[in-house]
Amino acid sequence: MNRILHKNVALLRVGDKGALDELRAVVDLDAHVLGWVSDTEAVLDPHTLKELLMALEARGMSALVRRVGQSG
């Protein structure tokens, strides 16, 4: 049996904790994190995702954004 716990969530995945520390140094990441899956993966607030992406871009950084599971 499959249960859907959340729909339309955004996930952040970084390669290692060092990359996460670098990210935290340039943006207020905690303002966008709903919870942590692991030391390098977080569930982001989809309502503030655009704001986070714009903050990264303003600092010369970019993120790979990929949509998955678009079925109804």
C-alpha cells in the first residue's frame, strides 16, 4: 500500500556537509527548510523556493531544478 504524505515538496540535496556550510554562508537556508531527511538532504518550503533560488542567483550561484512525479 502506498500513502502520499506530502505533495509538491522541494528537496535540497548537496554533495557533502562542506557544500552545505558554503550554502549557509551566503543565504539564510534555515528560513526555507521545513525538515531534514539526512545530513545533506532537506525538505524545503515550496512557497519560498523561488525566493531561495533568486537569493542564490544574486550571489552568483545556481541550482539544478528538476520536476519529477507529475502524475495526478
